[in-house]
Amino acid sequence: MKHQDVKSILNSHNIKATRQRVEIYKVLQKAQQCLSADEILQALEAQNLKIDLATVYRNLELFVQNGIAVKSTINRKHFFEIKKSSHHHYFVCIKCNAKAEIVDCKINLIEEELNKMNFKILEHNLEVYGICDKCCGREE
């Protein structure tokens, strides 16, 4: 994604397009899965960009507050990604920490049941842990 395109996206969400914000957004945009702030920092450092972890966190929270990114909690750790049109969850491999997106969430079925009992879901989080295909052969 071009630098100017990222600036336009940030500006359209009333976020000043600083160099650091543009680069954080680009890392999120390129990612195939959600990333922790540490993983984002490592990607930025690999590009020889000097930025501290606190700045990464601050900007990620700004992205979340302004609807550009979403924050997921997986195994009590926060992960971030560019906001997509629908919510989703992840399967996490307990051996290699690989994450695979679970696209078809059935929360609507549970929500129907809860509505019958006068409960309203405000937020939900689904964590599924196991062993990925790659790691299955490595069990001892």
C-alpha cells in the first residue's frame, strides 16, 4: 500500500498521519494474522525504524478507538489487526503459537438463547487452543 494511501486512510479517521503511524498501519496491513505490539515493533525494527514499544501501544490504541483496527485478547495477550467487515476469532497452536482465523462464529445462536432469558451480549471472546497440522507430527 502506498504511503499516500495510508495517510488518506488515517486522515479520514481524524488521525494525524505521522511517519510512525503510517509505518505501524503498513505493518498491520501486510500481516496475514493479528499481531502483538511486540511483533509489530520487531517488524518496524527489521525495517531500521526506531520506535519504542510505548509509542507502538499508544498508536495501536488510537487506531482501535478510531475504528481502524481491532484488538483481540488471546491467552491474556493483546493482538491487533486492521478492522474487517465482520468479527472473527482465532485458533491458536499451543506449540508454535500459530494463529488461524475462525471465520464462521456461531455466537448468534447463543445470543438467541440469551435473548429469551433477557440477557444481551455486549462483547464476546472465543479462544480455541490446540495443535496445528505442522506441529502434530512433532508430539513426543
